[in-house]
Amino acid sequence: MAVPRKKTSPMKRGQRRSHDALTAPAYVEDKDSGERRRPHHIDLKSGKYRGRQILPPALEE
């Protein structure tokens, strides 16, 4: 089994962990419906993606 030769310093530990932070998901306002959606995703309310109809529009209840 591998055993480290020296103790990892706090600086090196922090450098290793610098990319582990979670980021909040980005949302944009859709131009057509005004709903918030993820970038590069289909707008579920209108069913459109980049101006093209992909899914049938959602029914309003």
C-alpha cells in the first residue's frame, strides 16, 4: 500500500481543493415566452429551441 512520505501542506491542500466548489446553475430569460430556462436547453413552456419548434407547447391549466 502506498504511504505518503511527507505531510501535505495547507497551501497544497487548498490548491487541490480549489476546483471542488459547487457553482449555482445558470438561468437565462427566454426571448419568446419570458420564462427562465437553462442555456442550451429546450423551453418547456413553448417547446422551442433556437427558434425551432421541437416539442408540442405545454397546455396551460
